[in-house]
Amino acid sequence: MALWSTSRRGYTISALTLAAALGLSACGGGSGSGDTTATASPGGATAASEAKLVTPGKLTTCTNIPYEPFQFKDASGKIVGFDVDVVDLVAKKLGVEQQIVDIDFAVIKSGAAMATNKCDVAAAGMTITDERKQNITFSDPYFDATQALLAKKGTGATSLEDIKAKNLKLGAQASTTGLDYVKKQGFNPTEYADSAKELLALQAGQADVIVQDLPVVLTWLKKPEIAEKFEMIASLDTGEQYGIGLKKNADPVLLKTINETLTAAKSDGTYEQIFVKWFGKKPGELS
């Protein structure tokens, strides 16, 4: 796994269709609630006066919750996570506060959320794909993507081939690249709206195995009630990378600031500190 280290999210939804559906209000469909939360305090401004932001003084980020450890609500209800901390670095560079909007992932990955000015950027564990590039401008990659298979204990399966041979029920999160990947392998998995519903389906026996991003699976397995009954049976190196999303033909100042911030964080050790904070390991050591 490379330094910027995982994946998700894929069926095609027209940005224009969704934009029309969004109108002038944030989307509350699917698992996104439309909640708005401010996270970061302003730091030293370097480009805020030049960057074009949806709301002056705020860097508005669209995300989809829950997707622990990338973005989720802690016990106090505050939105926290790896992606949140990474975008906070950009907000600090701009000298503004990050404001987070929880919205359906399909609206994010289609580009509609940014095209209709619901947010300046999207940080939602979103894999860079050629299809998404048609409607989204991506930052430099900031996380390498690896999928994993989580199963109830005792299946005896250790691969997708075993799942097929044993006729096990496979589940996947809707709109994800994990879903796309297993479909290309000949599977027709049951789709769930978000990661929480996907895990619940596994726990309820509606699925024998689910495919999900490796860090998400590892975070689940830190919980005793999950580790007692379930196990990771395989990892799938799909060669994906996450990027921070902006609208097509994005503001060049904002895009440059994001990429410069990512590069600086990699160079000065800040990225590694954030990585260890949320994953307990250094980049390249997740397995």
C-alpha cells in the first residue's frame, strides 16, 4: 500500500437530474440527513481572500455519515474522522472554518452536490474514477484504496471464489466501487444504503459476507461484539485512490491550495500523525 492510503462508492446518476432534484435546499435523501456542522477554527489565512467559497469565511464540505473512521459522529454528536482532519488542514491554510454537510453519497459522487453549490468540496471516502471525473474535479490522491471481505465466523470461505462455490449471500454498500468490483466478478450482491445498514444486515443474517473498505472493516473489528462473531476473510487490492472532490472546472486557487496542503502534510509528518490517530498504524501498514 502506498503512502497516501482505501475505497468506495458507484452506479451512475446524472448530475443534472440530481441538481434539479436538489433545487435550492440540501438533499436529505438516502442516508444523508442534510445536517450541517462546523468543525475547525480559523488558522493563518494565505488564500482565503482569493479562493471562491460558497459561504464566505467557511470551507463547506459535503460528506456522508456514518463512514467510520473517515467521517462519523462521536459520542457528543460532533462529526469527526480522518477525512475531517485532512480537510481541516485546508481550512486552516485558507484561514477559515470547515463546515460539514451530511448528504446522500449518490448526490456527492455524481458531482451534483458541488455543481449546485451545496458545498465547496466533498470528502467522503470517494474513489477517483474516470466516470466520476466527467462531473468532478479531483485533488491529488490522499488515500490508497483496498477492499475487504467481512464474514460471520465459520463460513470456511477465504476468497470471492469460495463465496461463489459455497453459495454464500454477499452484501455491498450501494453506489460504491466495492459493489462495482464484485459485480465485475460475476456477483449480484444485495445492496444497502450505507455502511451501518450493511453491517446490520450481516449481523442479522441477511448476508453471510459483506464487501467494504479495509479501514472500515478493521474499525468494526475493534469492537468486541463484532470481533466475537465476525472475521475478515480476505482483502481485495483494487488499486483505488481517494480524492477530495470539487465541481467541474473548479476554482484554481482552491484546488491549488488543497494540493499544496496535502503535499505539505505528507512532507512535514502531519499526514502520518493524522493517519496513526485514526488507524493506529502508519501509512502502508494497514492489513
